[in-house]
Amino acid sequence: MKKKLLTLGIVFALLAALVIPASVAMAGGTTQTGGTVATVPEVDTVTPPTGTIDTTPTVVIAGTGFIQATEEASDVSFSGTGITVTEFNVDSPIQITAVLDIAANAPAGAGDVSVTVGGVVGTGTNVFTIAESFTLEAPSPINLLLMTVGIDNPGESFEDGTVVTNIVASWEVIVTDEKAAEKGYMNTDPSGSGTSLGVPFTISEAGVVYTSAVTGITYSGDPVTLPFYIKQAVAAEDLAGAYTITLTFTGSY
């Protein structure tokens, strides 16, 4: 029994020697905590200062406070609808490079740019502008192939034309035959100096009501696409041969 008691006494003594110094150190120690509150970052300029719809431009944002202590800009945003920052890189405390995605329906006008550092947001007012844009693409060419005598030979564009714009005010696209001679008629020469078919060429924006290419048709309102339909009647007295007509789509706002 004495051997067992001696063993326990040694164990207790060792435990006491280990525990007591640790508790003393805790009782006499101190803890110091420090931190820095981020200052408000400043956004001064954006280069280029303007962008157009349906594009993905790269811009450079200049200012101050984009890197502070161990923190750098965690978010970059542009105000308004239709403009998204897809990626950005903090180049230095005074510069950020960002890639934008400007939607086709982004409204024109000036907007703000905000940068967040350490939870603090700094904003540059009206430093980036989406310009008024109007882009027109005509429908694809139409080939009537071998036209039949005595009927209205119909055709339509394989690919519709398009209008991409952020202009709120009214706009229109007018379609006409602009050649100087034999206006409104298919001719063996694109200039109109050759032989024309006897019946005027007719066109339509909806395939319901057809109008002479001399008068022309007008698209307006809010169409995104410009479907295009044609008809050409061939009379018995028309001469055999290849005939063409070129129509001009003119947009205005």
C-alpha cells in the first residue's frame, strides 16, 4: 500500500507544479487590441467618361483611398439600370480598372460610380455617362429566284433588320428606293439605266399591306426587329433577264 500512495503523491505534485504557474501568468497578463477605421474613398474620374449601349467597355477609375492598410476595394458599382461591373482590379490606391456590361436598354444619361473599402462607400457623382445611341441594321437580301409571269412573286427577308436604341423620344426608319432613274422598279441595271419590269416593286413591314417602293414604308414605335416583305408582279410583255432593286433603310430620331 505504501508504494501506491507514494505514486499518487508524486502525480499530484507534478500536476500542481504545472497548473499553478499557468494560472499566475493569466492573472498578471494584459491584452492590447488595435484597429483602424477606413476613410471614405474618393472617386474623381472615369476614363473614358462615356459608354454606348450593347457594349462591354474597359474603364479606368481614378481617385484615392482604394487601398487602406490591409484592405482594398471590395466592390465597384455604377448607378442606374442596365450597367453591370463584370470584373475589376485594384491597380493601386488611386486607380481601379473595371470591365462593364452595358445592356441594349440602358437609358441615356449621367450616373454615379461607387467604390467600397472596408465597408465604407465613396461615390463620384455624375462621372460616367451612357450616350444616346441608335444602331440600325437592314434586313438580309432577298432573292426571288425564277419569277413567274402573271402572279405577284412574294419574298421575305431570311433575317430581319434590327434597331438597337436607348432613345426614349420617337424615332423612325424609312425604306425607299433611292436610285435616280426608274425609281420604284426592278431594273436590269442597279442604277436604273437598263430595262425595267412593267409593274412597280412593292414592299411591306408586316406582310399585310404592300406599298410601292416609290412611296416607301416606315417603321416606328418600339420594334426591336424589322421584318421585311416584298412582292413583284411579272407581266407577259416583260423581257426575260435578271432584275434587281436596292432599297435604303434610313433611321432618324
